[in-house]
Amino acid sequence: MIIKYLGFLFTLLWSYTFIKSQSIFKKGSGILITIFISNISWLTFIAACFYGFKNFTFFQTLLGIIVSIVLIHLAFARLNLYINSKFSDKRNLLILKTSIEYFILAVFAYYIFF
């Protein structure tokens, strides 16, 4: 039973991480992230919630959902503080972010067309 619950929590954390990460990207790459990752992650999150309600008590499921959402928000907030402290010049951070976005677009294009 503990392994099932840990798997439930891991699935919630995993899917909500991808849902939350969609907000980081710009419109161009955000559309691809929405189409390929975020929609699937929402379906996974909803399926995990349904699985939790079917196999665990209402309180355990609700606690798992709330804890996973809070943990992801805290992790993204801490990561934001860490990244901002490492880059004193925001221009370098913007260049790095743009490079990563173009790399993600190139990877998607490669896997779609080849």
C-alpha cells in the first residue's frame, strides 16, 4: 500500500512539474510545450487524481494533491531565487533562456520531421 501511495505521489509531482514548467517559456516555444507536454501532463495529473480517489481515502488523496502542488511551487520559487542570484546581469540570463528555448524547438522539429 505504501508503494502504491508513493507511486501516486511521484506521478502527481512529475506531471505537475511539467504543467508548471509551461509558464516559463515564451509564446513560440510555449505552444509546442502546450501541445506536446502540458496537455499530456494534465491528463496524467487528472488520471493520477482519479487513481488516488479509487484506491485511497479522500483525505489521503487530497493531502497528496495539495502537498505535491505546494512542493512544486516551493521548488520553482527557490529555483527562481537561485538562478536570479547567480546571474547579476539579466541580459545573460535572457540570452541563456532564449538559447534553451531554441534548442527545445530544434529538438521537437527534429523528432517530428525525422
